[in-house]
Amino acid sequence: MDYEYVSWNRFYRLCGVLYQRINDSGYAPDLVVAIARGGYPVARVIADFLGIMDLVSLKIEHYHGPDKLRRAVVRYPLPAAVDGRRVLLVDDVGDSGDTFATALSEIGRHGSPAELRTAMLHHKQTSSHVPDYRAQHVVKWRWITYPWAVVEDVTVLAARMAPVPTDVEELVTRLAAETGLTLPRGVLAETAPIVLQRLAR
């Protein structure tokens, strides 16, 4: 599996690209809906850029790190009515399209928006859902590790190793050698001890 790490700085730049495309289109949403958990950071920054105070979320579970669950499931439903609202549905990445399909169905259960558009940072070509707005189109599939998901992703990958790494240096070395995921040394220095604590439970 191929991996790509997105730094906080790059994330913020991608949000700028996404915002500009929304703004240039003339769409003026009055409600931003984040698909939790990955959509939280993106939706918060986009809402800030757009000057929108109405930000809510719905939680859909489809992945645990790079491990895909059998189907997307709504864990926590949308807490707001959407009748007559101009809604922007936001997530970090479109992988298979199942999460967006589930989210759109969930929004439909809560009323009829005046308009509903979707946005994501990364749209993978494998996704069945084509968003109205995307910061980047991903042609060659790869797993994207965002800065808010480093511990989760590395924990899942390390748990697959046999034997499981027991110290930071071993984790750093084997992560690159066995999975191909390379992370900045500073990021690994901060997160590796947390990963090892989780693996030891």
C-alpha cells in the first residue's frame, strides 16, 4: 500500500485552495456540516474562511486507520434541521464514496435543503462520489495520513507487525521498512511514545 503524509502547513494550504474554489463559484452556504471524524478540522477551517458560525457534524464510521469496515455506519446522527438551508457537506477525503452516500442519505432524513453541495480536500479517482469542490484530485490511489490521524494510523500499522515494536527506534525503522509510510522525525518523536503505550495495553 502506498502512503502519503499531509503536514499541518500543507493541510492549511489545501484548505485555502478549497475555500477559493467555493468562493469563486459564488456558492454561499449558511450551514457547514462536517463528516466526523476526519471532516472536523477541514470543516472548521472552511467555516472560518467563509465566515459561517453554523457548524455541525454527523459521525460516520467506515475506517479504523487504513482498515476498512464492511460498510459505512452512522454512529451519531445530524443534530440539526436542514429545511431551506444552503448546506455545505465537508470531509477530508473521498475514497470509495460510501461515506458521502451515507452522509447524504442522513441529511435527507432531516429535511430538504434549499441547496446542498459537497467539498473535500482529496478526491480519489476510486470514489463513486464526485464532489462539487475539491482541493486536489488523486489519480494514483494511496492512503493519506492527515496530521490529526497519525497516532491512529501508525497504531493500526504497528499492530500488524510481528513481533510488535517495543521501542521508539524500532517503530520508526520498521514503519518505513515494512509499510512504506515515512513521517517527519519530529512527528514520530512526538507520536511514537503514544503509539507504543496504546500497543502495550
